Amino acid sequence: MRRFPASPRVRRSASCLWIVAIPAALLLLSGCDDDAPPRQAPVAAAHDEAWTDPASGAFHGRFVTREGADDCRTCHADDLQGAGDAPACSSCHTGAGGHPEGWVDAAAHGPVALANGSGLCTACHGLDLRGGWARVSCVGCHENLASNHPAGWGAPDAHGSAVIADGGSACASCHGFDYRGGVAGVSCYACHDGPGGHPLGWEEQVAHGTAAQGAAVAGCAVCHGADFRGGWTSVSCYQCHGGPTGRHGDGYAEPGQHGADVRANGTSGCVNCHGADLTGGRSGVSCSQCHDGPGGHPVGWSAEAQHGAAATGQGLSGCTDCHGDDHLGGWTGVSCFQCHDGPGGHQVGWSAEARHGAAARSAGTVACAPCHGANSLGGTSGVSCFQCHDGPGGHPSNWANASQHGSAVEDGGAAACSACHGADFRGGWSATSCYECHDGPGGHPVGWSHYTGHGRTASLYGPAACGACHGADYRGGWTSITCYQCHVGPYAVHPLGWADPDAHGSVAEDGGAAGCTECHGADFRGGGSGVSCWRCHDGPNP
């Protein structure tokens, strides 16, 4: 190539101006070739003033963009770092590519590329952007030729962090405001499932649910706002979730939703957010705000008025869903028998008379009917009261046997009877009168007042048997009924007036003295009564 002479001063100044003007050439590249000197025109070794004038067709930026920098290397060295009087291109430019200082920052060349497209870059870096005459491949800094993103941009920590910090507006510049391609022609939805920027499949609970459990919902707030109602994404978490905890959907607080879920799957899914003890965990929301324990019952459920009424109304089938068919724990691990003494649902120790007996005596059996049925044969509980009791009165089996309730009354008195049968023993809440079997408050069986009744018994067992109820002195005991109301003496055998010969004499005359032997002995000297007839009589003949 021919070169035209020029003074050293002109050459030095022209070289520097050539370097400064390259960016302008890049920006003015389009439509400038019409002004350019013919290719065959030699370049003067000593550059003239037009060489540094961006408006001139001979501007060195236009020349280098069109022809490359090979001619420059003749004077400025192969690496363009200068030789002799020829200065280094890097004295004005940051590198062999000819870009101005700071060009490598995205804030510098990024807007230029956005405004003009990558066609501007191909002039120097080649149509494939892998070097061209500039010998600098764009792929060295950018991830791929279809993207202006820097290397490694595809990693979530790279572009994800940038988007979280600046929002998605920067993405819209290239990918369009709908993120479906824009000038880049690359849709963000190729990797993301929505404007929120989540990866494909994020809507699945297993995906974002697991992530939220791991990082807690604070990570959601970065994009969706502290109130989770959109943030810079403009996507509210409440579109799908019912509250700030993020996991539960709309209406999940209703027992019909989360209750059914827990009954079917247990609480294993709850502990991830609410903690192993369900008192808050990473969610900071304690299940105990609404529930009274790991069993999941609502607050106050332990009170009989709540779960007792529920079991009474619906039976125990609802309990088995969580506590198991045997009520020993099921998936809850909580046995009903911690508080109850059997599937009937009574409290521990209820079988003791002091518990249910006292309750029945004070309130009657009306409370028993909802579970055991109006006839006490089982009802919703399937447990008949007659397994232990012999009738609606509530007495234990075989209570009608005198040796059972008679002994109990003899030992404890009849006060316990009045609790159920009433103060007058004529029924009370049990509606069963003691007089159906007994002839008075003393408790003797019907007909006892007749001689053949208690008289015969006293004859056989002696009056000591009477002392159990009427007292050792026969003046009342716990019955408050003295035998002396009807009998004449401390032995409480003969009726009043018996000492009169006309009374017992007439009896002896009519029936003989054999009746006397039952109490006074075959020899009439005392027998079981300890009273000898010889005290008043002088022989066996009355």
C-alpha cells in the first residue's frame, strides 16, 4: 500500500484522534459508506485531519470498521500497542477491539447494543461474533451468541439475584414487557413459568412449598412484598394461598379442609412449617392458637361439654379416624384411654361407684341415655348398662338378692337409697319405689310386720339380727325406728301387752306351748331368747 508523507507531529496527533473517534464511528456506521473514500485510495502514513473527524468519510473509525485494523498494525505494531513514534491504540481505547474505556461494563455497551442490535457488533467481531478482525470473541464475556447475558447468567444465583435486586424491568428491555421474547427473541418462559420468575413447575406444591419450608417465607417477601400481595412482581401470593404462611390454600382454616387433610395423612406435613411440637416452627404460627394439643382438637375440646357432646351426638366413629379403631392412639399417638377408661368414653375410674354412681345419684340417668340409649341397652355407645347393672334403677347385678342390697343397707343405712329413690323412698329420679318390695322405710320386705314374717325370722336367728338396723338396744339404730314401738321389752320379741296373761296365755292355749320353744328352748329355760319361761311359770304347763 502506498503511503503519503506527513510530519511526525501530524502523525502523532492524528493517531490519538483516530483512537478517540472509534466509538463515534461505531454509532454512525449505518449509511456512512457512501461518503467513504474508495478502498483503493491509499492511507497516508501521516494521517491528515480528516482521519480524526467523525463527520468525514475518511474518519479512521469508519475505515477500521470497514477494512479492519491490519493496515494500522504496520505502524502501531501487531498488537496495536504502539511502535516508535506511533502510539498505542490503548492510550485512548481499552483494548484491541477499539472500544472506549469502561466499555466492558454492561452499563456502557449494553444500552448501545440494545438500541442498535448486535449487527453493530458484527462489523468488528465478525458475523458469528467470535472475533472478526478485532480478534475478540463476544462469547468470551457473553453466555452464548443468542444472548447478551454475561457468562454464567443462566445460574439462578446470577440473574436471579440481579432480578431480585432490580426487579424485572431490566429483563423487559430485551425480552419484552410480556417477557415472551422482545428484541432478544428469547422468551423467559422457556425456563420460567410466569412473570414472577419462578422456574417451570414452581406452581406445584412440592416445588415452591418445599423451597418455602427450607428458606421460610422471608424469601417470598423479597419478590412478592412484605405483605405477600405482589411486590415488584405484581403477583399476589393470595391468588392461591389463604394467608401469609404461604402453604395453606384459601379456606384451609375450615375444619372441613385441613381437618380432613390431617385425618387422612396425619400431622407429618404440618411439622415442616409449624415445628415438631406444632407450636410455631419456621412459620411462627402455633397450631395451639386453635388446637388444644397434638391430637388436633379445638381449644376447649378437653371439656366434656365439647368433645363429650360431639361423641354423644355422633358416636365414636369420628374418634377412630384419628385415634385408631382401638382408641389407643392411631396416627395421633394419643390414646383416648389416657383420660377415658374404655370405649364407652367414661373418665378413668368411672367404673368405681364413687364416680358414676355418685353422678347418677346426683343428676339421674338422663345423662346416660344419649350414649347408652333410653332403655340403657347400649345406644350409640354399644355398651349396655345391664352388663353391670340389673335394671334401670342402676343397682349392680343380683342387687335384688337380700344378701346384696340388704347387707349394704345394714352396713351403711338407707340414706344412700334416698339419693335415687327419694327421701320418702317412693321413687325419686329412679321412679322405682322401695315399697314395691319393702313395707316401710325400715326396709323390711312386704308382710314383714306380720308375726310369720319378722317374728319367724327373729325366732330362727334371734333378736341380734334386728340389732344390725335397729341398734344394739333396739331403740332405732340407723333406721331411727325403735322395736319398742311394737314390742314390750329389751328382747323386742313379744308384742306390747304380751305380759298380760290374757295375751300370751290365750296364744298358748290355742296353739300350745310348742310355739314358745322356738325362742325359749325345748325346755323353756331360755333358748335363743335367753329368757326362761320358768321365771314366771312353774312348769311346762302354762
